[in-house]
Amino acid sequence: MNPGIVYATLAFFFWGIFPLYFHALAEVPPMEMLAHRMLWSLLFLALVLTARRQWKWLPQTLRQPRILGSFIASAVLLSANWFVYIWSVNNGHVIDASLGYFINPLINVLLGVLVLKEKLRRAQWVAIAAAACGVLWLTWSAGQVPWIALILGISFGAYGLLRKTAALAALEGLSLETIILFPLALCYVVWLTVQGQNSFVNSEFDSTRWLLAAAGPITAVPLLLFAAGARRIPMAALGLIQYLSPTMQALLGVWVFHEAFPPARLLGFVIIWGALALYVAEGLWAGRVNRRAA
């Protein structure tokens, strides 16, 4: 088997079971969980960079304001995405969160058109229109905009757009983002400690401390696996594997966390799934035609 497929599948599998991890830390407020995730991620990434002797990029990058500005923006988007995701899991909205990552690929396509001036084929426009209809149906049937899904999908789409045009690779880029976020996270955790509200210090359970410390590798390892897989397999294959994660999250929301999934909500998901299927099938067909022409 292609090792790239293994790497990518493992990355999306780990992302798919994230709700179990965050649910196990339900006693920790989302903002504190976010801060600990930043702190432990930087520690883990620093160990990886040190082991690989891969620090030469940092001084050069710090002298380039344009690169720093783009990574400040991506760090803000990433932290917003993390916060909303953690909050949604611990407040009974796992299915809504999974919807955000179902619609994210189509948001990526739309951002490519609006920002990068990419051209879409007719079937791709139909897929985007169908997904929009699914979101509108979910809005009408629920009586409110599916804001969790939209925030997650748009923020991660914008983050992906910035990283697509970034000057640094996955490991270095994630490290720079956590370096940027580190001072804020450290100040917040210190303030919590002074107030006697630091869950790592005050928790009665050792499991809470271990789980918080595990936030570093749990955050970084899937991203590194994803980067390794993306370099080894075609984008079409990567796009198909991508849906493993939100599918697992939706199933966990229904079967493990027993969230409501009435027929009207199911219909909205089916419309969006159909749009994704159309988009993926059209991409595979276009790729086959291009290979034959070549």
C-alpha cells in the first residue's frame, strides 16, 4: 500500500476521534483548553525541531514582516477554529461541528475562485449551489443559521488559503503559529494559576493533567502525518480520504453522545453529502480525461 495513503488515513482518523478527547476534558473550560493546547503544542514542536536540528528558518523568518503578518493572521484563524470546535464538542454540538468540516472543501473551492481567481467547471458550480441549498435548508428547518458549521468551515478554509500561499512548510509553519500564540496563552494560564483556577494544577484527577499535557502531540502529530501524506498521493485521493474525519465525528455525535438527528436535519446533511459526492466524482472524471489527453 502507498505509505502516503496510510499517513493521510491516520491523520484524518485521529481528527475523527477528537470529540472523544475533548469530551474527556469537559471539566476544563474551552478557553483554558485552548491555552493549554498552545503551550503543550509548542513544547512538543520544539522537541521535534531540536531533534531534527531544524531551527535555522526561525531567525530568517523573524526578519521578514510580510511572512510574520501572514502567520499572525493564520494563527488567529487557527485559534478561533480550535476554540469554536472545543466549545461545540463540550456543549453537545458534535454533529454541527462535523458539518463544518463537510462543507469546508467546498468553501475552499469558493475561496479559490474569489481570492485566487481560479476557474470552475459547470459541475463544480452545481456542487457548490447544492451545498448552499443544504445549508439554507438546515437554517430554515432549525429556525437558525448553522453558525457553528459556518464558522468552522469558513475559518478553516481561510486558514488553509493562507497556508497554501505561505512561505513555510507544515512543521515550521505550525511552530511559528504556536510561537506567536504562546505569550497570550502563557499569560492566561499564569492568570488562572494566580486565581486558583488552573485545571492542570487544581484538578483532583491525574488523568486531566495527562490529557492536557497530551494536547501537544495530539495537535501536532495528525498535522505532520497529513503533510507527509499530502506529498505522496494525488489531491483527488487526499480529497476522498478527507471525509473520513467529519463522518466519524457525525457518527460519534449520534451513537456516542446521543445528539438529536431528526429527519429534517438528516435531509440537509444528505443534500450536502450529495454535493460533495458530485464534486469528488467530477474531479475524478476530469482528472481521468486530462490523463488520457496527455
